[in-house]
Amino acid sequence: MSAIDEVTARPTAWTEARVVEVDRPTADTVRLRLEPDERQRHRPGQHHLVRLRAPDGYTAQRSYSLASDPDDPLLELLVEKLPDGEVSEFLAEVLEVGDVLEVRGPLGRWFAWDTTTPALCLVGGTGVVPAVSMQRAALRLGRTDLLRVVAVGRAPGHLPYAEELAAAGASIAWTRANVDGRRAGAPTAEEVTPLLAGVDVAFVCGSARFASYAETLLQECGLPPDAIRVERFGPTG
Amino acid sequence: MRSHPSPRQVGPVTGRVTRGFTGKRRGQQGDRLPPGQYDVGDGWPTLTAEATPTVRTEQFELGVDGLVERPSTWSWDELLALPRSTYAGDIHCVTTWSKFDMTWRGVSVDVLLEQAGPRPEAAYALVHSSSGYTTNLPLADLRGGRAWVAWEADGQPLSREHGGPARLLVPHLYFWKSAKWVSRIELLDHDQQGFWERNGYHDRGDPWVEQRYQGD
């Protein structure tokens, strides 16, 4: 994955983006599609900042992974509504089609897939979003052979993008539901090891608890630590 | 050694107001919050780009080298035998959370530098971690009682996830400069970019002027 480091860092600037679609894939998430004034091409896995501005100039900003394929002219974000979340609550409950947000990106060239290195995504909950972008890119390029996706959710209906990911060949592990003969539970070494054949890089994205589990599992499956790239979110104790 | 709040800053005066947004977290902590940050409260998010390494204290070694008179290393026991000091104050992560009123214990980087003796041309530091992580910062930001190698946070040994057994602590800069699992401080006469800096983040990272990304 040296290709990423060879890309010159392009400074990014704030731009405005108009909300063109809002929907709710699950009870606690909202999916936004935004049309930015300037769309800098991203690598699958990168994120954008969203900044909200109050009338007195007070601002709050958060970063969200892009679900968009790099060729998609729109920015697609998935926002999980957090309890008392200053930004996520606004995006989930107040924002409407036609509103304008300030955005900046793409950012984060480490957690990004170059679309040529054989890769595995082990992602959980709203951590599926960067894997969606990677999988959309792989489909467009006709190189789904380069990308394996294992997505982990609580139960059907609770994992955004589950149908899209599964339709393109992802394995879905449900932790609280027995589905199609698979017992409820986190993915196991027996399930993941065969998927790692020929894989040079693994992308782990999810909550801090999920990421710890996933890192340990991948190392148990024989992947060296320096082949694992991690994006984790959410508070820990 | 409390952090020094700067005058209250809000976002740039230009920029479109977001319809319907008034903000919820403002005002509670007033001037202590750098622009664009929020108070994370009792939580302490973990942000790491790599798999979390296990560093055993028996194998721990910290070095100060590069442009110094006396390249020096300390084992775990030697590090703990140095004069200790405390930082009581706030930390700020570039992902926009700030955590108030932490208490850290460790050794001031001044103590390490005194033993190693920086040469006059030393102006920058590249800090290395045992994970392979690196970060760069001006040497001046490591001096003057503003930087530590710390092994205790809020009365507890620093956990592995948060960089234990010991991490760099530079609380006046964004927290990615506070390298977890610190193993080596290399002094240079030029600024050499570290891991996040090569990947688009700022070379200095002052939260009070929002030096988040290259170009800020």
C-alpha cells in the first residue's frame, strides 16, 4: 500500500454543500447525500468534515466517512444519532433537503484503499461506511476479487447498508440473531482465516470495543499487526 | 502547570449560518474550549491508526538522540528513578473532543534533554513509537515545562490503549503529537514530517488557532 504515501497531500478547504437526499436506513441512523460546490476526488475510506454554524458564529464540526464511490459526484454520509449528540441530533432531526452545510475533505489518507492492493474489511455497525465506499469502487472497476468484506451487526434491520453489502458478496455476521444456519455471535477465526488468503492489508472500522476485538481476531488469524489499519470511534472508559 | 486558556474564539466571521442550528454545548466551559472543540466529559475516546501493541516494561527503552552531545537511553526502572512532575489540565484531540481536568504523572522532557544535551543546531524533534508511529514538532514545544513522558493518568497506570506503559504528553498541542508507546526522541536541525503529518495533518498543531490540517 505504498501508493497512498506517494500521493501528494492536497490541502483541503471548506466549501458549501446542498442537501439533496435524506433518509433513515435504520432507527438510529440518517443517510445524507450532499452536492458540494467543489468535489475533490477521494479514495475509498476517507472522511469529510461537516461544520454547523450558529447565528452568533459558534461552530461545531465532526468527521464522517464517505460511503460514495469516488466517481459519485455527491457526498454520501451516514450519521449515527448519538444520545445528546450536538451535531448528530441536528443532522438527524433538523436537517432537510435544500439546507446548506459547510464541508471539508477528503481527509485521512491512511485509512484509504488504493483499489489495487488485495484487502479485507472487518467492520461493525456504522463502521461499515468506508467498506461501502471501497466495495462500490471495486464493483465499478470490476475488481471485487480484490476486496473481501466482513460486516458485523446486531440483527437484521439494525445494520445500515447490509443488503447492499451482502448483494455484492460481503459476509454478514449477526451477533444477536441466528440467520441462515449461522449461530448468533461475533465472527470467528474459522470464518475469517480463509478470507485472508492473499490479503495484504486489513481495514478495521467500528466502535472502540469492536476494533479491539477485530484487531485481536485478525492477528489470531495470522495477519501481521502492520497490515492492520484501524479507525475506531466512540468513547471508552 | 494548568493549561492557559486563550481569549474566547468563535469560528471565522464569514461562513453561512446553518438553518436551525443554535448549538448545545456552548457556554458550559467558556474560555477553556479551543475553537471547534467539545467537552467529552468523563469519557476518554481512543484513537489509534494501528493495532494496539503490547510493550512490556522489561523491554521498555526510551532514547534521546540525533543532534545531542550525549545520546542517552533509559530503561523502565531508570525512567521511574528520574525526578517526577505532574501536569494538571486539559487535553485536546484534533477529532474535536477535549477532556478537562486530567492529572498526569511522569518526567518532564526537560530532564531528559538536560542529560542528553541538545546541540545548538537542534531545532526540531521527530518522536518515534515502538509501534512505528512517528510525529514531528518544534523542539521549543518540548521544552520549558510543557512536555512530559507520562506513565500515569488520573491516578492509574496508563493503559495500553492510551499508550502505556509510557507516552509523550504535550498537552498544549493537539493530542496526536503526544505519541503513544514513545520509544525515541530524535533531535534534528530541520522539520521532518511524521505519520499523520505526511498524511495531511499540521506540522505544529496548536488547538487555539485550529492548526488541524496542512494549510491551516
